[in-house]
Amino acid sequence: SPSINGPALLQDVNALFSLGEQVFALPVSEKQKYDFMDQGSYYGYKGLGAGVIDKEGTRDRNEFYNISKDDMLEISAPLPAPELLQQQTARDLFAGYMKKSHAIVTLLLGILNTKLGLPEGRLQSLHKLQASSGDQVRWVNSPPQPEDDRKKSLGEHTGELYIFLAI
């Protein structure tokens, strides 16, 4: 079983928040260069209002940037990205965070596997770090919202940045 280092993982999280703030501070014209939705890609940038959040057609009020695990772990070809995400220090940060997070997922899958009475290692074998997948790190930037619109967006609407690991 992979070793888990909580303090190192939290250090990576803090560095990722800082990096995410830099990404979202880029001009919109720069970020839009990495919007790959028209290519059917889930990765890259998604701007404010690109998604519909209810049956009335209300547009979201968040920005997203999705980083591919396969890209960061060199399982697939690198995706186009802003220069600051192409730097080796950024790539190493993502790779380290993804590996540390995967260790936690492996632990949880092992516990579930045991509790469900499945053959040893069954769940873990379905989620391999080095296998091609849709795993990603997602930054969500939720800018401050008008008082009357606070229920229509993610977060407490004070202007927040979130990091999600989708596995």
C-alpha cells in the first residue's frame, strides 16, 4: 500500500491554491486560448457563464480549469496550457499532488473492498494511477456575486477558489 503523507499533501494543496490564483488572474483572452470544449475535451478552461445550472437556463457564475492526470503523469501527450502551467515546477506539483491523493484513494478503496467482502485488491485494481483515465484536478473560481444572486453559484460568494480532485 502506498504511503500517505498528510503534511506533504497539505503543502501541495496550498501551492496549488497559489498557482490557481495566478491562472485565474490571467487575462480572459489568454485563458480562452485553453478552452477546448468545442473539441469535445473536458480539460482546460471554461469561462464564466459557459454552463447552464437550472431549467430556466440560468448561466453559471464560475470559472473552471481542469488539469489532466494523464498529461501531468506523462501518460498522454501534453495539452496546450498557459506558460505558467507548462513550467516543470508546476507539472511536478500536480504530479506529486495526484500521486499523494491516489495513495489516499487506494487506502479508501482497500477499506471498502474489505467491508464489501470482495476478492483482495479488486477495487484498487480498477483504479490504477498509471492507467489512462479521465482523472483530473479542477480549480473552480467563484467570483463575488450580487446579493440577490447568491443562490445561483457555487460557494459563499465572497470570491473563492476551490480545488477538486476528480478520480
